[in-house]
Amino acid sequence: MNRLAFKLEKRLNPSPAMIAIVPLISVLLALLLGAIFLSLTGQNPLAVYATMFGEALGSKYGFTETLVKAIPLMLSALGISIAFKMQLWNIGAEGQLYMGALAATWLPLTYPNLPAYLMLPGMAMLAMAAGGIWGLIAAIPKAIWKVDEIITTLMLNYVAILWVDYLVYGPWKDPKGFNFPFTAQFPGAARLPGLGDSRVNAGLVLAVLLAILLAVVFKYSRWGYELKVIGASEQSARYAGMHIKKKILVVLFLSGAISGLAGMTEVSGIVGRLQHGISPGYGYTAIIVAWLSKLNPLAIVLVSILFGALQVGGYAVQVVGVPAAVASMLQGAILFFVLGGEVLTNYRIRRAQRGEK
Amino acid sequence: MKEPLISLQGIVKKFPGVLANDHVNMELYPGEIHAVLGENGSGKSTLMSILAGLYRPDLGKIMVSGVEQKFRSPRDAIFYGIGMVHQHFKLVEPFSVAENITLGEKDSFLLSKEKLKTKIHELGEKYGLKINPDAKIWQLSVGEKQRVEIVRMLYRGSKVLVLDEPTAVLTPQEAQELFNNLRRLASANCAVVLITHKLNEVQEIADRVTVLRQGKVAGVLEKNQITAQEMVRLMVGREVALNYERKPSSAGRVVLDLEKVTALNDLGIPSLRECSLRVREGEIFGLAGVSGNGQRELAEVIAGLRRIESGKVSLDSQEISHRSPREIIDLGVSYVPEDRLGMGLVPQLNTMENLILKNYHQPEYSGRWLLKPKVIQKHAEVLVDQYQVKLASLHQPVKSLSGGNLQKLLLAREISGAPKLMVVIYPARGLDIGATEAVHKLLLELKSRKTAILLISEDLDEILKLADRVGVIFNGQLNGEFPIEQTNLEEVGLLMMGSRSVEERIDDNEPACL
């Protein structure tokens, strides 16, 4: 009677094949699930997907737009991955991005006549400092009183968003902007140069270089080794003489600083001004990106492009009458299947033998 | 011949990658004390878990009084009269003894308190297990808690009592009392199963021994065949030295000097109280004591992991009282903590990463920024080979290693730094005979290289085998100290229970037992 029973058996070691295969299968399953929903609403799923990916990856315009969306995702996810490596759950990338955008904006608004070689590095530094300080605000109570950083970083997101809103609706509002909630247009010196004639900006180069740097830091550096030990066991880290408190401060500062840089590339590279709702939730999507990439910086680059494509594809399918929310649905489904699929990396499924229970 | 109470026939249990029990047969007769002996991983815990209904066997039968029964849960096992006393007690601390005894009984609240107390009292009288039913568990000593566990099983009608390493947490005196009680239980026609790897206990109390090796029964010895040599031969499959060749210590200068050190435990209560202690170059100072008397705090104070409130710690006449853990590591202090996997080693990291845990910052293993992967790998290869750590791959997370291999790995790292002072706490806890021998030999070899060693242990045999001087820690203070030649087991046992300050014990710690 047990002939058809299956058994989950713990693997002695996680299967390396599964670590690679699970994310791929998860994407396919998510598309399949999406297809079921699409056909239930009377759409032809193949046609919808063809439009989505044909637009997002197939056309030159679509692909550059995909990259445009991928830049802030990459930067924020890279920032998040540093904190997550140490098991510091920084979910405040969104707020850190907003603060970065805010600080970067201050420079061209206050000194509009600076030359580009001072303006751009200045904006980047300010953005990183502001994002970093936003991370530090959560890090200090964490280091001293063990205050849960999940709560503090999350709440600081709203504070940051409200600060930006206050400024763009109030003191920084463009006097010639017909009362729209945005600042004045930045001078040319404050705009990140684009790649070719597209909207893709130099932020992409920055993000890819940073990913390579982080990959090396995580794998080969003393600093990355400490990160890994503290993340795995605080007890052991203390025993080995590592300074945990200092590390919490530094890590959350860096994590926030990189997300802050994402804010700078948005205002300087894409929009050219600070405005209400500067990020449509990049900081949150980046958490999913970092997690799907298993905190591997090079994987983050690829997964960010995939998620960028989903977003652009989402806009594209509106033309054929499908809501853009289909992109968010697919993102959610991918995460769902990846988390579920993790069982397979740690367990194997075996047919139970007869008589075995 | 009498009919067996329980008979296990051809028990097979597989786990992924291991055959834990391979056609094991065992019979338990009423009135016998039956020891189950085996190294770690020999399958004794698995076998007992099957007997107690925690696991179901893949193949084989459990016969209760000659009838085959299937145990679907521990409840079934209890129903058929099998009671298990685990090493870690399953008691609810704030509850009273009586409440704990009826815990989990579905209809217990119908039973009147008076009847229950009479029953507990009766059981106590019959088997000599006297216990106050109104005492709260947290008020009891470890020995008394164990007694509650036993009474609980008897109360539920257990005829077969399985005890998992019952003496691991007891002082010699408490252990002796336990054995007397077990004797009485056996003479009342119960069967007692004792899981252990302490040979002297088996010799002292067991009527029969089943020795397991690699999941199979290696042999069954009757009372008159039980000798330490024979048991070890069956367990390990080869001869093992029961005593080490001891070289007289050439104790030199004082390396570690603690002067009236006071420190708090994690709850903020003083657990080292003006403790003074000295360890010399080239000697093993064995510190005996029941755990929880300040041992862990002492070790952490020396390693710089715990702040001291007053007093002074010196290493080679240099004060290290307020140095950071890293400075103390770099001054040549090694520390093997009791919590191997969680403090001493990082479970998720691999062997190479674990072997550089304490010296990754030294120029040998890293530059200003980057680690030196080739040097690190070479270092790991050499140590794994030299210390005979068995592992599948250097890249595998260490959490999959056995206890003995973890301890070897940990010692390899701590010894390879050629320390001036080595603090080891419970080094052989949970290790089997083979691994224990290996660990002890490493410590003796380290001693011959002039390292001062502070050996903190609860196992008096271990201390007597290794130490040159013996001290006893009780209630955060050194309660007696002798050279090994003058050490008397009886006296050390009494000191471990604080006999020198009897008045004090009555004051702040009135025994809860009647």
C-alpha cells in the first residue's frame, strides 16, 4: 500500500547541480503559472510573453530601457548583499536610495555653476554619505542595544520618502514647474553621461565594476572573510577576536552608501531632477534580486537585468490590454518557486521501498 | 531460563549515508542490569531510540513478552512498559515534582493529589528513590532531577528502564547512589538498560554487556567475562592503552597567574569569586568540578572574552586582565571551548576557513587586504594530515564531521600556533574511546613541548590520567589543590560537592529532597 509513497531524504551536502538548476526551473514555472492566469483572463499567454520579452529584450529601445531599470536594482542589491552576508537584514535600501537622491540634488541646486568634474564626483560622494548615514542610524542602536535592524531600516524608508516629498512639494519646488512636485532641471554638468545615444547612463559601468569588486572582496579578502564568519556565528567571531560592533557600523554604512549611489544615478542619469516617487520600489525589488542571486554579486548583475526586463515588458503588454501588474506577479512567483525549490538543494526525493513507512 | 521481557530481533535502521543498525539482536531479562556499550556512531542511541518508540526500524521485530509489537510513538513504548531517561532531562523547571510526574497523562487531573503523593511515596520506599513531591524542579540538584525522571517512568508502570549516560552529570557520590537504586530496581524484577562508555561503571554494575561496533553487535559478555580489556577490544576492534605513559613534569616558571579574580556569569551573578590559580610551563593542571561552578567563566576570563570585576590575570608576569581577545590570542593563549561547533568552529564554513579562524590576520595568511588562498590550503592539508582528521574534502562545511574529528580539527588549529598557554574545557566530552585517546595524546605531546595546560574537566578519570597537579573548583573558588601523587578520588569527589564549606551550603542552598 506504500508502493507509491515518496520520501524526502536529507542530502549530506547541498547538491551543486540543484543550486544552479533551481533558479532556472523556478523562472520557467513562474512563467507557466503566469500563463495559466493569463489564459483564464482570455489572453493568449504565448502572445503576451512574446510581446513582453520581444519588447524588453528584442528591440534596441526596449533593451536599453531594461538596462535603465536594471541599474538602480543592481546598485541597491549589491548594497543589500553586503549586509545580508553578515546576516544584517537591511531592508532599508529604498530609504537609502531616496536619501542618496536627496543629497545628490542639493549640490546642483545650491551651486549650479560647478564644472562637471567637480559636480558629478561631489554628487556621488554626497549621495553615498547620505545613504550611509541612513544605514548608520539603524546600525548604532543595533550595535549598542541590539535593536532589531529589520524594524529600524524599514521605518526609516518612510522617513526618507517623506523628506523628499517635503522638499519637492515645498522649499525645492521648481518655481517654473507649474506646481508639479519636482525640483528645477539640473544643469548639464550635473547629468551623468549616457552610453551612446540611449538613456543608459554611466551608472551601468559603475554597477558592473562594483559587482566585480565585491565578488573579489567576498571571496578573497580578509574583510570578506570576517563578514562571513560573523554572519555564520557571532560567538565564533568574538572568540576569534573580531570586532563585531565596529563591523556592524561599517557594513551598514557601506550597504546604505551603495544604495545611496543608486539614488544619485537616478536623479543625475535618468530624470535630471528630484521628483516625488523617484523610485517605484527599486529598493524593495532589490531585496528579491539579492536573495535570488544567493548574494553572489555577479549573479546580481544578471538577475537585475531579468527583473528590469520584466518591468519593461510589463509596460509593453499594456498595449495589448494586459495590466502592467503582470510583471509584479511574475516577480512574486519567481521568488515563491525559488524559495520552495530550495528544499531540493538540501533534500532528495526518493521512492519509498515496499514496507517502508 | 527466564523468558525475556523484551527481545529485539534483526533490527535494521538506515539513515542517508549510514547503516546505523545492522541486524541487531538483543534480549532483556527481568532482574538484570544490561549495559549497552559502544563508541559514538556505533548505533547505540539509534537502537535505544527504536526501543523507546522514537524511530521505527526499517526491518526487524520488537517482541514484548514473546509477542511482536509495533511501536508507533513513545506513547506505545511506555504502554508496553519501556521508559527512557534521557541525558538531558525532560522536566518543567517551575513545576513541582508531582506535577512533572503526571505531566502528559491524559486523565491525570482526575487523580487526587493525596493519592498521587502516596503513590510517589510508595515508589520511593520500595526502590529507595526518596523524593519530596512538593519540591519545585529548579530547587533540585542534578541527581535529584534524575531521580524524578526515574520515578516518573516507574509511576507509569515501566518494567524496562533505559538510561542514557546517566552518570555524565553526576559526582562520584551521586553516581554511587544511583547505582544502589538501580540495583534495587533490578532485584524487583525490572530490567535496567544502561547506555554508557565508561568502562569502570560497566564493570561495577552490569550483569551483562552488549557491545556494538559500526551498527553490529560485536559481542555479548556475561558477568564473569566482563573485563576492561575485553570490552575495549570489542568496542574499538583493537587494543587501546588504558593508561598513558606519564613523563614527570619538568614544571618551570609560572605562565598563568590568576590573583583573586572575580567575574560575573551571563545572568550578572558572580560566578568566579576571588579565584586564584597558577599554571606552570610544561605541566597539566587538572581542574575538576561539577559543571556550572565557574569553569566556563574562568576559561573566558583567561581568553579575554569575559570582563573581570576585580583581581588580576597575568601571562608570563605581564598583566592581561583587560586585553582584547585578539591581543591575548597573539600573546600565545589557545583556548578550546566546550562548545566546539558554535564557538570553536563555524559549522557552515569549510575546513580551510575554520583552520585560519584565529590567525587569518597574521601576515603569514593574509596581506593588507587579501587572503593568501594557496598558503591557507597548504596549511589545511598539512594539519589535516598531521592530526589525522578524517574528512571527504577541504571544501565541505565542517558541520558534517563527527565529534571526534571536530575536536581534532579544533586542537590542530589551537596547537599549531605553538601556544604558551592552552586552556581546554571538557576536551573529551561526547567523544568515543578512540577519539579520546587521540585527544589525550595530543595534550600530552603539547605538554612535552613546554606549554602550560589548564585542563578543565568533569571526568575524574581524565584528570587522573593526564594531570600533574589537581585542583577542585567549587562555587567559583579553588577548593583544594594537590600534586597528582597525593590525589585521592574520594576526597576530590567530596570537594567537588563543596564539603570543605559545609556550613555555607546549608545556608544558601537547602537540599530540597526529604
